[in-house]
Amino acid sequence: MERPADKTVLVVDDEPNVREYLTMILQDAGFNVVEAGDGREALELVRETPPDFISLDLIMPNMSGHKLLYELRRDKDLARIPVVVVTAHAGDEMGKEDLQDLLDNRMISGPGTYLEKPVNPRNYVQCVKRALGLEIEDAGEEKIDLREELQDSMGQASPEAMKKALEILRRSQEDS
Amino acid sequence: MTTPSWHSLHGDTLLEGIPHGVVVMDRDLRIVRHNHAFEEVFGPSHGKFCYQVYKDREEECPDCPARATFADERQRVLEESGLDLHGQTVHYMAQLTPLRDDGDEVSHVAAITTDLTTTKRLQREYQTLFEKVPCYVTVLNRDRRVVKANEMFRRTFGEPRGEFCYKLFKHQHRECEDCPAAKTFADGGSYTSQHVGTSRDGKPTHYVVSTAPLLWGDDEITHVIEMALDVTAVTQMEAELHRASVFRKALMENLLDAIVVTDENERIVLMNKAAEELWNADRAELVGKKAPAEILPKKLQQADDDETVLLHDTTISSLDGETIPVRLAGINLHEKDKLLGGAVIAHDRREIKELEREKITAERLAAVGQTVAGLAHGIKNVLMGIDGGMYAFRSGMQKGDNERMLKGWQMLEENIDRISTFVKEFLEFARGRKPEVKLVDPNRIARKVVDLFRDKAAMAGIVLEAELQERIPFALMDEDGIHACLDNLVSNALDACEICDSPDRRVVVRTREADGKLILEVADNGAGIDYDIRKKVFTTFFSTKGANKGTGLGLLTTRKIVQQHGGKVSFESTAGEGSVFRLEFPRDRLPSLDDDETA
């Protein structure tokens, strides 16, 4: 069975903080990581030493992620490298069209092909592992993440939804 | 028949009074007297023989009529030809009259000589005139029949063949009501009147017809000479002119722009409805009087005499004192070098001004809307930075990795800094400041900005220069605001150059004036902007400059300030080649001093 340590991930983002963060997450999960600050730098790196996986921001100077993807897909060897798009703009005017264009033209496809910033570290790692066919973590950690997920969704929930959830919880306690 | 005695003819006065040549010859045919009229034709002849003078002969003519007159003592008339004093052939008529002396003997013969050569010439001349004169000349009898017609008439109408005048000219079967020939027949006077006839191909033809009597002695007028001049072309031109004039009047009157025309003494000769309304004036009262200062303002008189003055954005005062924004044109009307007068054309801009104000407000609101929407997204990267900091700090603590903890702490600090900058800039942007508008020199602002960044550019090895069009008119602007805009653009341009590895990097600040617009440009040959990023430049808090470089608010702030000045921001950019950011300020949309607009 292959392990993360056998895999190299290229993290492309023009925000140094974001880049460092993603790198840390991946390194903590055991991956080898290389970084690039824009599309052009990334393209050079990929051509030199093709990584096993690319984590890609869309909007960057010098060469956008959108353009980089088109470049990669033109090259038969590089086209096979799995990519996850990590963007702050999946749902807004800036990113929607580009993302839709990438999906429409099958530049990226399948589940977990794009994540919206800010990303959840666990989802991020799972996404990379799934794409590389690596084993996903045991249930122990899963539980902790479930609690995190619950907290996340509670943070986003409307008061009405919370009321409903509370009622369901009470009823289930009464039932048991 | 009584024959006058020789003595009765003996006075010089009488002799000279006869408009014909007169000679008196004796029985030897020697000329003893002649008058001046004779000398004019045949030269001085006193003492010469008759045949010498008339014919330039040295012998007496055979069948001499003078000899015959001496013989039979009768008067006779004959036509002869001889030679004049210049040797030219001359035709003459001579009337020979025997003159008796006191003893009732015929001692002399008088010859009254009429030079027919002149008459014939006159006849020919008359004929030529009649034929060649470029109008229709006819001779009518009392029935209005054309008995004679000139060449032009015959060419157009054919031989008249005694046809009625009205039939020929008008295809009519009855005499015209106002027939000038009839009047001439009646009283012998000359008459002129206008007639519409029909040409041979059926088109209406306009004539001016004159008639005059042809007099033969004291008798009743038997014929009238009629001249008809074809004035169709002139009449058509008149009609055309009339139409043009009606057209021009209607156009002027219904034009939405106000027009006032004055003569060379600034007296109003014309004022249209729109002008009446704009100045709230009564034109019936004003036309013919000197134009008041409201209508002919001083600012229009400043120009050179032959120039048109065009003031795109100015105001006038109506006669009741209202200030009205207009586009105003003053035109001096010349014919060659002579000043005929002037015209003032005013276009009411009240409505446009209102619309412009509304549009500027709408643009500004839209920009604020986009900005607010963008805020949430702009913050995402900062949030992720904070997430990252916390992750690094927490995991560093768990692992006892001090370095990682420190890194996390740094990330937190950085992003908290960014948030506070962000909030500060956003508040600044959202609150804005009231622009302080005054007349400024755009070139001065550009120079100040270039000075401000000179050191920074030099340190980065980037050439920064100004290309300023000379003598750009001053503009009403908020100097600090425009300064801030150029700051932003120059700062962006320098950044674009810094992330690009080209050796010859430069940033140029330009000013120029074109099509009524003031244009400020900042051009660089730096990184340029990718096509897919280009369309987003203004939409959000967007920065591709990386952390700690910008909040992405610069262009938004620039756009806001430019919009406050009624202008717009545009740019051209090619990835890898550079960008040009352009601020365009239409002069007529620039704020005015009395604009009380708050941001």
C-alpha cells in the first residue's frame, strides 16, 4: 500500500500565508510538498519534476490557475496529474465563471475537485488522499472531525434550523 | 409745279440745314456751291466738275442726267453709284432740280444727294438686331397675328404663318385678358407684363413681354413690335429661393436649440421660439432692437472677429434672471470681408445636467454596492491566513515545536494587521471625503506624483518618467483626490514591474487633452494582467499582489474619485507586456465650483 510519504504535492497559491498553511497541513499528513507562488512558476516546476498532485488557486498574477490548467491539459503526460482547485471565489463574480468553464470543459471533474476557502484541514487532506487512492484515516479521528463539522454547520445555521435541530435532539432523547 | 428761284436757295443757313448733300453746278457741270453734308461724303468739291467729284472721272458721263435737266428743265430722281472721298463705292440717290436765274433761264442745276449706303447699313443692322436678339421678337398686326418673327422665335415656335400670338405662345384660342399689344394699339404707349405660356413640349414657360408701336408717319398704328423674354429659369430660381426660405424659417422656428441672429450693429433680426423660451423673452418686443447682454454675453465677444466661439459648458441668464446651463456657440457671419452680423446658438443643458448628476450618483452607488459585496470575499483570504496561524500555533504546541508556534503567531499577527488595514481603508473608502474642487493644473499633479515615487522607483531599478502635454488647460478638480488616484496607479505600475524580470522596466505618467476630455494615463511594461483577471479588476477587493502588498482597494478608490469628477477609469493590459491605466475626464462633466456634492 502506498503511503503519503511516497507522494509529492505541489501547492500553488499567491498568498504566502495560505500557501504555508496548506503546506503545513499536507506535511502533517505525511506528504512531500513543493510550493509555487503563481501559475508560471508552477508550470516550470511541473515540467521539471511532475508532482503526483496539484493544489491550485485560481486567481494569481503572471498566470492564473485557470490558464495553468489549460496549459497542463494540453500536455499528454501532465494532463493525468490530479488537481484540486482551492479558491475563495467559487461562488462569486470573480470565480464562478472560471470554475464553471473548467467544469464544463472537463478540465476538472469528479467529486472533491474544488474546495472553497477557508478550507477545513481534514477535508483537504481527505480530498488529496482520495484523489491519489490512499487510505483514509481511522474512525477515531473521524469522531473529532464530526464534532468539528457539527460546530461548522451550527455556525452557519439559521435560528429556525437550530430550533428544529434542538427539537429533534430532545425527541430522540425522550424516545431512548 | 412751281420751281423755286435760284435766289431763294441762296442762303447758307438753308443749304446747311438740309440733312442731305447738296451741290449746285453750272452749265459746264462745274460745281459752284455745296454744303457740309456733301463734303462729308465726297470731300471739298468747289470748282471741280460734277463727274470728277461723283465718279472720279476725267470726262463727262454719257447720258449725263444733269445735261438732260438743263435740256428739258425738269426735275428728276435717279439712283447711282460712285466713289466717295476715300475711294469707297457709295450708293446714292440724287434729285436734280433746275435753277433759274433772274432772266428765267435755267442757269444751274442743284443735286440733292442722299447717301443710300448708310440707310442700307442701318437696315441691315436693324435686321440683324431683330433676328439675333436673344428673345422672341415679333411684329403683330391689329388682329394679334404674327406677321413677322425673329430667328429665335422661328427656332422655337417654327414659322409663324400669320398665326395668332396667343395661339403660338400659350396654345390659347382667345386673346389674353391683359394683352400688352392691345394697350399699345389703343394708346401708342409701351407696355410690359408677365405671362405664363406653354412651351412646345407642354412645359409652363414664363415670359416678360414688352410691346412698342411701329410707327409709319402719323397714321394709325397698324403694327406693334412685341418682345418676349423667357424668364422661366429665373422664375424657377425665385421659386426655389422661396421654398428654401420657407424651409429655413420652419427649421429655425422648430429647432430645439435657441437661435438669435443679429445684424452688424448687434440688433436682433431673428429669434426662434426656443430662444424666446430659453431667455423668457418676448421676441415681438426684441426684434429690431439691440441685443441685451443676456442674449449676447461678453464671453462670446472675447473671440477674434472671424472665429466661432464654442463654450461646451457654460451658463446664461434669462431675462428674468434665472441661470441656465447651456452649450453656447457664437458665430460671426461674414460675406467675404464684410461683417454681416452674428448668430448665437444655445443648447439648453438643464435636462442633461440633471441626468448626468443622476448617472454619476447611480454609478457611485453601483460602485459602493460592488465594493460591499466584494468585502466578504476579500476577507476570505485573511480568514484563511488566521486559520493557518491557529493551525500552526496549535499543532506546534502539541508537538512542542517552538519554531512552528512562532510561525503561527507571526501569521496571526500579519493577518490581524491586514484586517485592521483593510477595515481602515474600507472605512476611508466608504466614508470618502468631500472633494475640494478648485482650478488646478493637471500637469502639476502629475509632476508631484512622479517626484513622490522617484526614489522608490530608482531603488527598484525602474525608470519613472512624465510625458506631459504642454499647456493643458486647468481643470476644476479635487487636487488631493486626483493625486491619490495617480498614487494608486503609479504604485500598482511599479509593483507590476517589480514582479516582472524584464531588464528595461519603465513606468510613464502621461497627460493629454483629446476630444474635450482631459486624459491622465499611467503606463508600465511590467507583468500585465491576464485576460481572466482583467475583467475582475474593479469588481471586488481584489489583489494579485500577494500578502502585505495591497488590500485591493486602490483601484476601487481610484474609480470612486474619478467618478466623483464625472470621469471613468479604463485600462488595456497584456500579460507579459504591461498595462495602461487611463483616467478620462470629459471637461463638460467636471464638477463646477457651485456643485454641492458630497461623497
